[in-house]
Amino acid sequence: MQYHTPFEQLSDQRPSPLRSDPEKVLRDVFGYEAFRPLQGDIIAEVVAGRDALVLMPTGGGKSLCYQVPALVRPGTAIVISPLIALMQDQVAALEELGVKAAFLNSTMDFEQARATEQALLTGELDLLYCAPERLTQPRTLDLLHKATLSLFAIDEAHCVSQWGHDFRSDYLQLGLLAEEFPDVPRIALTATADERTRTEIAERLSLNEARHFVSGFDRPNIQYRITAKTNANKQLLDFIKAEHEGDCGIVYCLSRNKVEATARLLTDQGFTALPYHAGLSPEDRAHHQDRFLREDGIIIVATIAFGMGIDKPDVRFVAHLDLPKSLEAYYQETGRAGRDGKPSTAWMVYGLQDVIKLRQMLEASQGNDHFKRVERQKLDAMLGLCEVTKCRRQVLLSYFGDQLEEPCGNCDTCLTPPETWDGTVAVQKALSCVYRTGQRYGVTYLIDVLRGSDNERLRQSGHHAISTFGIGTDLSANDWKSVFRQLVANGFLRADPEGFGSLQLTEQCRPLLKGEQAIRLRKDPVLKKVRYRAASSRRSAALDSISDQTGWEALRACRKSLAEQQGVPPYVIFHDATLLEMLERKPSSLEAMADVQGVGAAKLEKYGAAFLEALKETQSS
């Protein structure tokens, strides 16, 4: 499909002569024949000198929305990026395309920074990446005023939201760009923002007049699965061994200690697993991220500090061992899987202690009442996704204002629909037990009371004599954990804000306790690995269908060798999709190679002959 119409009227709107045509840049530099939906409209808006606010899912092609205008409009594009590793990765990828790109960050010595600044002033750069804290320094602003600028691109724009999961205070200063550079168009981009966050982004970045471009949030290649936490370590190992042996993946944990312990567990089981958290030295973090980007089959075990802007296309799974604080965080983190469009898995285990811990952290935070109210709403939405009985994807997309008409057929609630049961009596027993024991005990103790356990602690407390003692023997301990989890998740019980782990009644539970309201609960399913193994086998369907495995391995070996020579991750040379098309077309000349998607002019010149030789050798062997 071609998207040429957005550019037809640009000639009347150009503030100054353009350096090239957007489609020509797309074809010659990036090696693609057509823009994806919305890309053409966004690029036309920015090329014409107007502001834009862009929401596009991870892997949807956000970078092209400012990289193409940067090569079309005269001057240098300034890209504000929150992470050093991210800007270095993008600059390396652009240099491979023959684009004149550079960055300014704290890793550079004085002479390197000075040379980069001089290149900006003399117009030698197409794009310059810069961290927000550096950009807003008076010296940097003075430098930019002396340069010819084509546009400002504010990447990961959700970092400006004080209610967001990736808030960066330095982003709050970026509104000054509208005052300092009123004639330079600005484009703000993010993959994650509900309507409230979009409004906040527009206000804080002075983009109130900007046109909003909201692409669909759906990532249909990702299979969403959330299951009750029983033995998290065993569940994780079973999941990876059954479905993603040898695959690249990310495992998220809430604490640094858990990250280290999980990485050791996976390593002991024969996986190549590396920890990543703020407690490691910058050198160790950089080394682990570099290995993850360059090597196959690496599993990163990380806190949420890892992943923003990670461009690795073949991450086959993202696993959560702890509950994220919001759907924004969940969507952002799971979105790092399957950027290449191939089937991938977003897998999570979740339990009562996750809910209690997050609610306690929220109530104990230093935020004001408004902040806590917003955070409660976000956590409630996250819990709602966990406990839902209908299609998870429909619930997730609806949160971001995106509607899916039919169930997706690619989430656990679609593949193995959960059963519900009339939990009214069980809930009354649970709530009564909380009340009769004085609202001073945690779930393990409450279950002991309900199931009539004979232990010293119960005898000392006298709770072996209360009316709720032993009235819950019809349910197992795990069943009761599920009941309490759903009561806390749905706001009928709350965790003690003082942090002692006890459960307390809320006003919302009164109708249930009095028998004035019935309730149906979700029955935790007994998962069948076979079902998901069959579903997940689609992940390698494209590769398994390759008849010429020898040719495929030869192309991959060629790519790996070139990547090592250039000091870049293999996907920066070419993505798998480009290698697959080479294998299918089997070009025998550079002219034919130029027609392969993803082979631009610079890469054709640098690597075309090497890949032609690799193809030739496999055909003659």
C-alpha cells in the first residue's frame, strides 16, 4: 500500500527548500517502498513545519516519523532521548544507513563534545541526540541558537507525566523549546499514554496546537497470559523450558535482590541469564545490555530500570514475576517482545502478596491525596486486567481508548476461558473471619482459622473458639488464597497501610457481608502446558518453514561477522525479515539486491557484495 497523498501539497507550505522527497529518503536511505499507516501523515505534518504528538505502539515505526523529516528539512534535527544507551544505539544504526548522526552525553570527553558541537554549527549533522538535562542548560541553548535546526523530536514523551511510570523531572523543562525556538517544529512521541497522560504531555510540552496522531495500540503477535502465583520460580522455569528454550527474553522483578536470585536460578538451570538493576555499576549494566543486544539466547533479569528504547527485534518473551503498578507500565514492558512482528509471549504470575505490597507502597508514599487517588485508579485497572474473565486484549486496549470488536483469540482467557463460581457464601465467611479476628491478621493466619488448623498460635489467641473457626474446610488453602486475592483486588478488603500485612474491611464490603449482594469469583485455571506449547510453536513458524536452512544459516553467519567487524548488534546490519526476503528472492546482482526491503543505498554499498557472495556459495555447495 502506498501513502503518497500527504506530501502532494507540501510545496505550498515549505518554509524553505527541502533537501529531498520523503518517499525518496524512505527508499534510498532506509530501503522501504512505502510508509506504514499514519507515518506518511505524521511526516507530512512535520515536514510542513507543524507540531505533532504521536502515539504509536512499540515496533510501529516511531523513529521514522522524525528521522525522515530530519533528512528532508534543512538543518539538524535535535532528538531528546532519556537514556545514553538508547541514543548510542540509534546513532550506530543511523550511521550504518549513511546518515550523519551524533550524540552529546556524559560519556564523551571535552574534545569529543567540542568536535560534535562544531559539526552542529557547520551543518555537518543530520541528527543530534541529546539528554533532556543537557539540552536545557544555558550553554546548550546558546549553542542551538547559533545552529540551523530542522526540528525537535522529544522521544519517550510520557516521561513528562508526573503520574507516569517513567517520570523524568528534566522533561518538565522541555516546554521552554516553544519559547526559545518558536519557528522550529516539535514532534513528541511515545508508545504508552492514556487520554489523561496525552493531555498532560500536550500541556507540559506546550503542544496544545499540535495535531494528535494515535495509532492502534494492538500488538496482535503478542500472546498475553496471566496466571495465579503458586511457586513462581518453578512456574518460570516450566514456562521457558516448555516454550522458549534458547530464545531471547526479559524477566521483570520488583526488587534488586529478586533480580539477582532469579538470574542465578536461570544460570544454574543452564540458561544464559544476566542481572540488570540500579545497584550494579554503570560498566556492568552497559556490558550486560550490550551482550543482550548482540548475542542470541540471552535472558535479562531486570527491574523496570531496563528496557526503555531497547530496539532488539527478536525478544520472544517478556515475563513478570511481580505485578506492575499500572497498565501503562505493563503495556510498555510487554511491548518489548516481538518487535519484529513474530509471535511472542507476555507471561505473568500474580498473587495476593503482590496486591498487598503495591497497595501498602502506594499508601505509604509521600504523594498528596490527588497523586494517591490517581495511582489507586491505575493499580485498580491493572488488577482488573488480572482478574478479568473476558478477552484480556479487549480490556487492555479499551484502557487506552482503543476498541477491539471481537475477542482476540490469542490470550489465555480466549484460549482457555476461565470458569466462575458463586462465591457469595465463601466471601461472607472470609469477611466475617477478618472481622471476628479484629482485622489484625494476614491471609495465612485467616486461612488457618477458616480451615480449623490446630496450632499453638491459634490456641494462644483464642481464635479456635470463634464462630468462623473451621467453617471453611470445604475449600483448599489455595482456593482461599484466590478468594482473598480477589477481595483485595476488587477493593472489598485492604492491606494495612502501616505495613504489617493484616487485612482490613472496607466500606465497599458491607453489602457482601450483610448478604445484600451476590458475587461470582474467578476460578483459577489449572493450566495445561500442551495447549500453550502448541500455541507458542507459531513463534518459529516463519523460520521452521525455511526449506533452505543452509542458506539461512549462511546469511546469519555473514551478518554476525559483519556486525562484529562494525561493533554493532546483528539486527543493525539487517533484520531477520530482510534476510528472509534475500533467501526467497536470491538476488544475483547488486541491482536485484537493492529491491529487497530494508536494503538502502548505504547498506547496499557496504554489505551487498558480502551477502551476494554468501548466497552464491550456498547455491554452489
